[in-house]
Amino acid sequence: MENFYLVLAYLLIGMLLRRLPAMPENSGLVLNIYVLYVALPALILKNITLLEFSLALLIPAVTPWLLLLIVVAVVLILSRLLGWSREVTGALLVVLPLGNTSFLGFPMTEALFGQTAMPYAVVYDQVGSFIALATYVTIVAAIYSPTMAKPTPKAILLKIIAFPSFIALVVGLLIRDISMPPLANALINNLAATLVPVVMIAVGFQLSFRFSKSEVSPLISALSIKLLLMPFAAWLIWTTLGQEGLAVQISIFQAAMPPMISAGAIAIMAGLAPRLVSGIIGFGILAGLVSLPIVFWLLQHADKDKMEKFNLWFESIINALQQPIYWWQLLALSVAALLASMANKKLQLLLEAQNQQSVGFRHIAVRSLQRLLWPLSAMLLLLPIKAIFEWYNLPMQLLQIAVPILLALALIRLSIYILRKAFTVSPLLKSSENFLAGLIWFAVLLHLAGWLPLVLEMLDSLAMSIGETRITVLSILKLVFMIALAFTIAIWLAELISKRLLQSSHISPSMRVGFAKFSKFLLITLAFLLALNAVGINLSSLAVFGGALGVGLGFGLQRIASNFISGFILVLDRSIKPGDIITVGDKFGWVEQLNARYVVVRNREGVDTLIPNENLITSEVINWSYADPNVRVIIKVQISYDDDPEQAMALMLECAFASPRVLRDPIPTVRLMEFADSGIELQLRVWIADLEKGTGAVKSDINLAIWRAFKQHHITFIPYPQRDLHIKSGWPPLDKPEQD
């Protein structure tokens, strides 16, 4: 495994070099050109001498083409089921069938299997991946691309013949029996040795993880097909045909490689979902560095007895389908599915009628039952059928397969319903649903294949010890699963409690928010502690973690803790409630939400301002609706000294109700406030109860009514400062023009 760690180190070096300003942007391209034209041909020339012609070479030569047909069929089917666009479908058809069998495959094969495995890796890459890249990828990219021209057969042939690695393969086959000079051998060996560091540094330099949220679903599907389905399909093909040995292992290992970088570059140049392709390549390489050692471990530690049992089981299924007696199982499955469908249709109508009047837990229970009804009905019907088959000693292989499949279907439906109830629907949630469904189906396939105990054993063997505690990958996965499950249920229950509190009219708004916050915090804390206890972690060991958390709160997390505690204070002292109209500094608006860390304040322009809870505790806050929602609005008017102020005040009082939002209690009033420099200042004071709607419309309606009334009664406005100019000495005499 030392070589594998070196591969990771080279990848990290490439990622670090990308951040250096001194490195040109095209450094990755330059390194790729060196690998394609120098290091890769040298490696082929070096390993071609180790190639021994046998029927075993057909396995790595045929495998990539068989997998290409399978992947194309799967992508086209998923495209129709999931409604992918033509651009996304073309991108997946180009990127998925071919693996990174040279850039990543050669160094990983050499690091894990050794030099003896390299000839098979070369055959897989050159006969399979490379020729498919030059033919299939070029044609498919041209068909789906909106810009590329369709290639001619002559152009494809020239591309194959002129490719450096293909030339090296032909030359190596021609001179493999010729003794090379020592200097030539040394040159080839040294150049070939540069492949692993240079190619991994280039991969790290070009690694990209940018993609759109709408492309999460095809991204998850693509990585599942490439890293899980393809190696499983390769293993299933050759295991069914009874083949084994190093050639089969290398074929399966190469099939598990992440997507090919060159195919991704062609898809990007063709304009086929560039961000999606970039995400598939980047995340594929990152996930491949984790999945490839697992595939290697499975290939090295697979129990031959279990493999033989699986072969016998699979052969028994094939033989069963050829015997008439086994058609009774298919008939029983068909009858169970038909009766389950009929019962499901009737019961769904009854449950839907009941669900129209149900709320809360009853509504959730009914909805859950509706999703589980068909698989549970089918399972209940299969149980007496299995009992009958056992009574008459009839074979039951197909019935035994149907049971875990129905269980997986029920579990998937229930899990997705819980996810949708616990979280807001988003592209990330939809991708999580696809990932969860794929994970459950993958576990079912491992169970049917007999590999599940082997995988669990492998995960449990990958361990490290910290003091007296043994930490394994399996325990970490269990912890993550338990925490995710517990958190999902806790958030689901917290949202349910919050909805019930919002429907209650006997609890004040602030107390509703307070109870909702407290219940959510309590449920999440209990979920975390129960998850830790479920995986066997001693809760008393958290005392050290609590001390470290206290130190963290004292230094870096004190503002976060302060905002969190301030949120509870705001709720408990009822100083600010949802719907209150407040002013904080120069921010005016009404409170939309009281969250754990901040308060959402929306202004009249519809802009939400997130104000930390601590600011509301430590600074001055004006709450316009704290005790009384009524707010006074003042309209100022100036009239001339020549007008009657009493008449103007009476007219203004009549105009007070020009806006329907003005309250009649308290009654509007008019006050003469000042004998100002430019005129007499009057004020109309009215009250409104809906400040969140603003005061502009109220002032506009009343001002317009006052203007009309003053015009009708010839009262003069003083809209701007005015001055009277008195000239005591009179105008100066004008000079008479001179007469000619």
C-alpha cells in the first residue's frame, strides 16, 4: 500500500501547485501532453515485453466493449425515466462507458497489483478504452453536440493510427523479440517511471468540483453507474462464465476506474453539459481513490467457497427457469403482484377518504401506510405461498429473491417520505433520495450475491486504535447512519410540533416560537446522544469533549453561543414577537422569523435583513407594536397668514378619513403648532393599526383630500419658505438714451 500513499501524495501536490500564482493556467494541459506523447508510450514499450499471448488476453480486451453496451442501455433507460435533457444524456453517453484506465489505471494497478498485472492493464486500455475513445466517443459526441461536425471514417482511422500510444503498441509488438541496447532500455525505463508522478500531479492540478444544483441527480446516477454498476457487471459476467485469475481481476479493477479525463474533455468541447462533466470527473477521481482500494481488497480477499456457492446459486436459477416446475414460482409471483395491486387500489381509496379529515400524527401514519401498502401486501401474500411450497417440498429460489426486493422497496419508499417531511424539497434533497435508493438497492445486490458479510468484514478490518478504543470504518459508517437517521426523525418531529403549536390559538406567538425552539434543541440533543449510545460509545467519555467545547465557546464560538442564548432570552421575555414592527438602528420592518441565531426583519421594499440576536439584546430597539399596535401618523401643513386657521383646521379634520386605514378611536385631531416664518403650521394627527403596510399611502390620500378642500375654499398653501421684500428708497431712475 506504500505506492498507493505515494499516488495520494502526488495528487495533493498537484492540487497545491494549482494555488501557486507562479503556475500558468495551462500547466495541466502541458503535463497531459507530456504524458500522452512521452511517458505513456514509454510505459507501453516497457510492458509490451512482458505480454504473453494467451486466451486470457481476450478477457481485458473484450470487457470494456461488453460494459460499453451495458452502460449505453442503462443511460438511455434512465434518461427516459428521469427526463434528462438531450445535452445531459449525450454527456453521460460520452463520459460513463470509458474509465481513466491509463492516467489513473496504470499507476493504481502498478501500486496495488504490481508489475505482473501491467500487461493486462495495457490491453484493457489500448484495445478497449483507447479505440472506443477514438471511435465511439467521437461519433456520439458529434451526434449529440449542437456544434461539432460528424466525423468521417477516414478521420477516425487517421486519429487511431496517429495516436502516440497506439504507435508505441504497434512498434512494441514488432520489436518485442529484438534485444534493445542498454541505453535505450534505460531511457524507456526512466521515462516510464515518470508516468505515475506526472499524471497524478496533472490530475490534481485539473481537479474541479463545480456543477449546478440541478445537475446533482445525473451526477449521483453517473458515479453510481461508473463506480458500482460497471465493476459489478464485469464481475458478474466473468463469474457466470466461470473465469478467474489475474486477467479477470485486472478487468474488474479497470472497470471500476473513474470516468476518463480525455472523454470528459471531448464532451466539454462538444458543449455537452460542461459543468456536469467537470463535476463527474472531479468527484469521480476523488471517490475512486476511496472505492478502488475497496475493490482491490474484495478481489484479494474474496472467499472462493462463497464464490462457488454464488455460482451454484446462479446456475440453479438458470436451470430453474428451464424447468416447467419452476414456472409455478413465476405464476405465484404474478398472482401475488396482481392481488396486491387490486387490494392496493381498493385500500388506497379508503385511506384517501380517511386522510382528508386526519391531521398530525394520524395524517403522517396514513400517508406512510399508503406508500408501504403495495410491497407489504405483496409480502403478506407471499408468506402463505411460501408455506405451501415448503409443505410440498417445491423449490423456492425466486420467492426467496422476491422477499428482500420487496423489503428494499418498502424501505426506500418510507425513507424518501421521511426525508420529504423532515426537510424542504430541493435539488440536493432529490439527489439524496436517489443516492439513498441506490445505496439500498446496492445492499440488496450484495446480499443476494453473498458479498454483504464480506464487505462488512472488510470495513471492520480497516481500523485504527486511539488508546484503548478501536475505531473502524464500519463503526464510523454506523455512527454516521445512526446520527443521520436520528437527526432526520428529530427534525421531523420538531417540525410537526412546530406546526401544531402554530395552529394553537391559546398560546402567544412568542411562546409558540419558544416551545418550538426548545423542542427542536431537545430532540436534536437526544438524537445525538441516542445515536452515540446505539453504536456503543460510552457517553461518560464526552466529558473531555464537553471541556473542549467549553474552551471553544470561551474563545472562538462565544459570539455564536451569545446569539443562540440571546434568541432564547428574546422568546422568554416576549420583548419581540413574530409580526412586531421594530426599528434597529436605521433598519425598519416587521419581524418575519425568530431563528436560533438571528431575527429576520422584512422592510417595505420586501428586503429581508438578518439581525443577530445579540444586537437586539445589547442595543436600543424601537418596538412600534410592543404593547399596542396603534401608531400615530402626523400630516404637517402650512397656510398663509391671510387665511382663517380655524376654517383650515375644520377642513383638515374632515379630510382625516380620506384613507380607510385611519382609526375612528382614537379620534383624529388637528393642532395649530407654530406661527412660523413663512406661514401658520398646522398638524393633522391620525391613528392607524397596520404600520407594517407603511404610512405613505395614508399620507398620500389625506394630503390629496386636503389639497382639494383648500382649493375649493381658496386657502393658500405655503409649500416652501417665502419672504416679503420691502424697498424703502424706491427704484433708481433709468438713464435716457442719447439722441442723435
